[in-house]
Amino acid sequence: MATIVQEPLHAEKKAGLFVPDFVFVEPNALNYPLGRELYERFQAEGIPIQMTTSHNQVRGIPGETEVEKYRNAKRTLVIGVRKTLAFETSKPSAEYALPLATGCAAHCHYCYLNTNLGSKPYIRVYVNTDEILRQAEAYIVERPGEITRFEAACTSDPVSIEHITGSLKRAIEFMGTQEFGRLRFVTKFHHVDSLLDARHNKHTRFRFSMNADYVIKNFEPGTSTYEQRLEAAGKVAKAGYPLGFILAPLYWFEGWEAGYTDLLERLRSQLVPEALHDLTFELIQHRFTKIAKKLILQRYPKTKLEMVEEERKYKWGKYGRGKYVYPDVKAKALQAHLEKEIRRLFPDSKIEYFT
């Protein structure tokens, strides 16, 4: 395993990179080179470290109130071993989720991880990367002659912790050697420099989550700015990666049509020419569940996020659970406007789906 080039923690904080305030370690993680390296690094930097029996059972994160405990959990890193190597499906983005990490340090009010992670919002990194990638290869072999896609951002933003683990670059280079394997991930962060020289062989689609100014300003604290993401997208395109944008969540606010047109026109005028080839868009309307709404209001009590159930349509999902999406009239208006503007400004791009 290549050693990660690590800056001093004060330099990483100054650069806007995630630096944990608290670290928990599974004992078994120390049997892996990455686990030992991270333990020794954070120990040397003087960050408080505790041992934990399982990354699923972390106790001792400080906080007097639920809001304090939640915010401290988002500043907590857990170094563990991924024991379950049965990958979840990840439709419509990919065939499988690639579980490199769980949790995110950003504070996007609408994020579905509020529900998925529930009482475990801390950031977990898995140090048995070789085992995870071998399992990915096994899934590829199960589909001879077919492309098998893996989504690395289902439960985390892997770019936001790449300076800690280096696991995303390893996955990119691994997938670059797979004839029928492809990697996909999405990020709201601009810290991409360590990935630009990866031997990706164009087998990884690098996507950025973008949104109208209103959404980024009000609902995405703790993320990179629009300008930073756009600059990073240009770097990624020049490095030869296939590029994509996820416009999510598409949100109905006063002036949304002009807001999303402005977003797309700025993308078109500011993107480097290399980015316009093989460009994809994914469109996802805002949705929430009853559980998510309760957690969001507890954790972000001053949020402006509108979650009025009576103004939404209930859409059933798998396992008999559903979510609140926009009623058909609003959903179709969002879809029609975004698709029209994308076709006008990016005629050679592909709109992969609207959901």
C-alpha cells in the first residue's frame, strides 16, 4: 500500500479539509496497514483516541443536548473494518454500492443520510480496502461480458476524506484495470488534486453535485462553494476523467426557473472545453420521509427547508416504505425545465434519469 502524503493537521484545517476532533478505533483495524498508519498519525497529532468494540457501537461522543451530540458526531472519525462484504444495490446510478466509508462531515439539511445513519452520523472509514476491492472483482466476474458499475458515494462523500485514507484513488486505479468494471462517485468538495494523476483509464466517472445558489446558500453548509466545485470539475476534465453533474435536490423555491437556468448557463460558460465531451446529468427532485423530517428539524431547528406533507405526493418505495416527493404538476415542471435547458446548453450531453 502506498503511503499517504499527509500535511500537518493545522494545514489541512486551513485548507478546509476535514480534521476530526475525536477518533475511535476498532482493535482489529490495527491489523491492517492503513488502520495502523491512521492510529499512529492521530496519536502523534494529539487527537483524543478511544478504542471501540465495533464501528456500529460507538459510545462516548460528548454533548449535553441532542444537537451538540450530533454536531460532535459529525466531527468524529471511526476507523474500522467492513465485515459485511455483500454490497447493496445502487439503482439507478449503478449495479452496486462500493462501501469505502460511511458518513459525511458536511451539514446538508436535506441529506438522506440523516435517516440512513440515524443515531450514527459519525464518519466511518474502512481499512480493509483490499478485501472490499476483491469483492467488487467477484461481482464483475459474476456478469461476464457486461459492464458492472459501482457507486462509491452512496453513504459518504469519498472526496471529503480522501486526504485521510487514499482509498478512493486505490479504487479508481483498481477499476482502471478491470475490462468490465466501472466506478462512479459524486462530491460536493473541491479537494481533487491527489486524484488527478490516478491511472483511471476512463473507467471512472467523476461527478459533482451542483445546485442553484439558493439551495447551496441555505441548505449546504460545510461544503465547497459553487466556484470551487466548478474549478475542480475543470481540473478533473483536463485529467481525462469522464465528467458528470448531479443536480440534486431539485428544489421548488421562488424564482426556481431563473435560478436553475442561471446555474446551467454559468456551467456552460465557465466549463473548460474538455468537460463538454461525454458529459452526463442526473436529475433528482427533493424528497423526504417522516423520519427524516423529524431528524432534520431536531438537528437544524432553524432550517428553511420546506417539508409540508400536505403539499407533497407520497411515493411508495421498496420494502413497503415511501417518501414525500413533489406532486406530478411540480415534478413535471422541474423535469421539463431542466431537460429543456440542458439540451439547449449542452446538446451533446446525456440526461441519465429524472427521479
